[in-house]
Amino acid sequence: MAEPLTPLQQAINRYLAYLQSEENKASLTIASYEASLRAIEELLGVTDPLQIDKDTVRHLKRQLHEYRTERGRELSVNTRNHHLTVLRTFLRYLTVEEELDVLPPDRIRRLTERPRKITVLSSDDLSRLLSMPDTSTRLGKRDKAILDLFFSTGLRLSELRALNRTDINLKTREIPVRGKRGRLRVVFLSDAAADSLDRYLESRLDHLTPLFIRTPNRVQNAMPPGEEFRLSVVSIRDMVKKYAAKAGIAVSPSPHTLRHCFATEMLRNGADLRSIQELLGHSDLSTTQIYTHVTNRDLRAVHRMYHPRERRINHEST
């Protein structure tokens, strides 16, 4: 006989049901929140949400700091802050929706995060990577379309994977994307990406719903919608790394590297941060500002060209 659920477990279940029925959150978002809340429940050391106080939160932070993955790695500050944010939203739900006298969520302070280091490919490395797929095959056409779409739009891996064929409008070259927290935005196709997608879609012999599918040569008789054939996150990530190795790129880029390349190239070519924020689907402009650290290296050349002392020295040396 199963043990009865604790008050905390029951509250978590009610919150997850609320996210689905009232907030209409995406299934992936709910799964992420559930995994986080189950981990928090285990680490907090309490059985009732009313028992959550400053001491238990301090204990949780210590547990998150000491936690090690199966590979012996510690949790990043970003991951720890994600758990703290989920706990805050859970407590806010209990306060507002259930009117429980729990710890005010604003009393939980997130950890200070260092500015993220981002990897950006050089123009030569990026060009080699994008040219690696053999477009004489259906698989190569699919992979070429994926790489070009990443660089054209700056999509997150989860967003690109979730695309369906009906989302693609090659006439307007627009794609509606449902991003984090269900926010909808529009991204745009470059000429290269539109051409790659057109060739890939023309090579498809099936009527399945997902835009990117596994084994495109073997599914022509499969019945739609064909969700089981949707290309997985791991497969897309491995595909990018495969072509990077084939191109001789040492940094082993991920799909997110192409998102970084998209943002930095847009910034270097004159796009303003606010527009890039919208295209990337960032809720906060401060998140987008990490790309200024990458493009700031270009300021050295500006300094050398326009600073009066530098110009005089350079003139004397010629």
C-alpha cells in the first residue's frame, strides 16, 4: 500500500495541476517545474509548505551547493538559481491562489551570478560548419536546413525541435515561435535558410507533422502526426558536434553557439540591442547585454583608429 502524500507533496501536485489548467503552461515547462520541485522537496527536509522558513531555505541553498551529479559535477549557479526561482513561484501560488501564510517568496534571494562566458565562432569556422552537410542526400538536406535555421533565427534548441511543417511560411519568410514561459514571437528566415528549408521540404516523401524528423528515408508510409519521429534534442546536439568535428573546429560548438553567433553578428552589423532582445525572446534586456562583451573586442580597433595619441604614433611609424 502506497504511503499517503505529505502536505508538501499534495501542494506540489495542486500547483502542477494549476500550471496546466489555469496557466496553460507548455508540457515541457510543467515537466521542468515538476523535476525541480521534486528535487526541492527532497532537499528541503520538511513535509509541509508552512514549515518553509529562512532556515530551511538556507539549508536548501547549502544542499544545492553540495549536490553532485552522477558524473560528480556540481550544479552551476544558473541551475541553483532556477530551483530557487521555481520555489519562489510555488510559494507565490500558495500565497495568492490558496491564501496560505507561507514564507513570502521575495524573502528568497537568488545567488549572484557571474557574467556568462559565451563561445562564438569565427567567420571562417562558421562558414565551414554551415557547408559541411552533403546536400545530395535527404539527410544532408535536413542537416543543412537545421544549421542554417539556427544561424538565421537564433532559435533555442528546444524551440527549433518543436517546430512543425505548418509553422514555416516560405513566402513571408516568417516563423511564429513559442518560447520560454509560452511567449510568442516571430523570427525571420535569411535567403540561405529559406533556400535550405525549401530544398529539404521538397525532399520529404511523408506527410508527418514535425518539421525535422529522424530517418527521413524510411517514413514515407508512416501515418501522421508522427510525433514519435520528431528529431530529439540529443540527436540535434550530436549532429552539430559531428559537423563541427568534420570541419576541424576545436571548440566543439553546440546549437546554442549558433544562437550566440546570430546575436553577435547582428550586433556587429548595426542591429540595436532592443531588436536583438525581441528576436532572441529574452524577457530582460540585461540578458541580451552579454553579447556586448563579445563585440567590445571590436572597440580596440576603433580606439587605435581614432584616439589622437594612437593616430600620432601610428603616423610617425609609417
